[in-house]
Amino acid sequence: VITADGVDASHLSVYGYERETSPNLRKLAESALVAENAFSNSSNTSGSIISLLNSKPPASTRVLYPPDILRGSDAYQHLPGLLRLNNYYTVQLSFPHYVDAYTLNLRDGFMLANNKKLVNPILVQVNRVLRAEYTNFLYDLANRLIDRLRHIFYIKKMENPALVITNMADILPDSVKIDELINVLDHSSQPVFAHIHLMGTHGTAFNPAQRTFSKDMQQDEEWMIDFYDDAILTYDAYIGELVEALKASGQFDRTMLILYSDHAMQFQSKERIPLIIHFPGQDYQTRVLTDVQNLDIAPTLLDYLEIPVPEWMEGDSILQL
């Protein structure tokens, strides 16, 4: 599952935009399922991604934005946990604090999330006697204490979550996330479930690697469309790189590739967002006109894998439309 941040379907040429912003997506869409009317369940990234992973609306889990966390049974009911039970290696390469499995208290799901292993023997023992949110509190408290000690003794500068959003240069680049994903796929002895969240299309300013529409321009305002379109073009190039790597390794026809966005441009949930699903063997080549939402992604994936969809998932498989 590759989620891009803040991509509006109306700015993708695969959805009819007059600028050629998504040549690789357009080529992929020729043999994929394309949802014409996909919408997010949340205008905030944290709420949207959690809804994608557990097929529950934010109104049910009460997770919209940090410090919101999953509580009780919600912390254990999710797609990566189900796939782990089916022998999948699960990994998340996303974004600190806001799209981080442990920060949001998603338990027993990802074996590796943002280079952190989420299996800790001490926490396992503590978790047996404490509720999930208390274990999360203790773990977070310990991490904050360690971060402060490192900062005091000049070992490592402490990270300010609020500044992470405004200083994108300090986070893992999208190109590195794609490279790490390809490395995981090439070396895993198990089937892999990966969630990758790409941030190059996150506003209010953009730093696209490709400068086609914004060539020779200066970014002196927020949300400049020419730079936004180039950020989408750069994102599209990363998808093209991933697809070519999958084809070169012979994995493309054995891979289910889900391309999605957490919300539309400027944190909108009422605008259409992209949803393109490539199935192994090029199954389900169609355009779906019915409205769909991110709650439907997990049931769709499980339906295709013939893994029973649990009753607590509130979305519907798109394959049943």
C-alpha cells in the first residue's frame, strides 16, 4: 500500500487532468482497478491511515490526530495484524509521529515501523497486566526520557514533532523509502505486507525533484499549483521506478499494489482522491464508478487473498461491487 500525502484526483492526468502529471499511473491504470470516486474518511493523515489499516471510521476509534491513540480492542484489530497471523512480514516506512504505528498505538501489527522494531519482551510482559494504552504511555515516557538525556549530553538532538512537518529536509526522503521497500521485497523469505507513506506532495510548499511545470519559477507563495503538479509528477516517477523494479525481479505479477492518498489537497476530505489497485495477473481491469472510501481497502485486500473479513471491519470489498 503506497499512500501519498494530499494528492487530489483532479490533478492527476490518469483522472483526466489536462497536464500530464501521472504518466506512470496512467500506464498502470490500463491493467488495474481504478476507483473514479474515492474519498477519505478523514482530512487528517493520522485518522485516514488508521481507517485504512483497520477499516473503522475515526468516529469509532476516536483517532484523528496525535495525541489520539487506538485504545482497547481497537489497538489489536487491524489489517497488518491479520496478515502477520498469515505469515506475512509486515513493515511500515512512513512519517514520524503522525503516520507511525507505535505512536498511534497500533499493536502487534508491523514488525518494523520507521526503523523501529515493535516487539519488546519487557513490553510484552507489561502488556499482559496493563491495558494497551498504558503500555503505550510507559513506552512513550521512556522514549521521551531517553531523547531528553541524549539531547542534554549532546549525543543526539531531540526532535520537535511540530517542526518535523515544516522542515521536510529532516525526514526520510521518498526516494529512500522506495529503495528500502525494493530491498525488503528482494530479500524477504516471507510474503510481504508494506505500507509506505510518501510526503513529497505535502503542502504548503513543495520541493519536487522534477521541475516541468514550475521550471524557472520561484516558490514565493503557499500552495503554488505549478510546484504542486511537479510534486505529483515526482511522486509518479517514484511509482514508475517501483513498478520497473518489480518487473525486473519477476515480482510484478505476484504483487498487489494499492496506490492511494490520505486526503485531497489542503487537507480536504470532500474532494476525490486517487485509488488504483494492480492485482496479480492483471485481474479486475475496470473503472469503478460507485463511491468508495478508505474503509474499503482492507476488506478488498483480504477478499482477494481469500482471508475471511472480520465482523469488526466496517468497510466493504470493492470486488463485490
